[in-house]
Amino acid sequence: MVRHFKWPPPRRFKGLSIAIPSSILSVQHHLREKTFVAGIVARAAA
């Protein structure tokens, strides 16, 4: 049996949600620091 593959493979349209505990961001006082911490979490999840 011969299978034909497409390149690049078709995109998958499945979403991914990640829950971040509010305690991670509530420790930070300024919006800039909260954004920085949220970015670190997002990069680690990528």
C-alpha cells in the first residue's frame, strides 16, 4: 500500500489553554513586571 504525504502537513485547528494561577502574578506590583512574568510562562509553554 502506497501512502502519499503532503508537505507541509495541513494545519491543525485545535486550541490549547493554559491556566496560570493568580498567585504567580499577584506577587508583582507593577503591570510591567506582571507582563514580564506572564511572558516567561508563555515562552516556557511554547
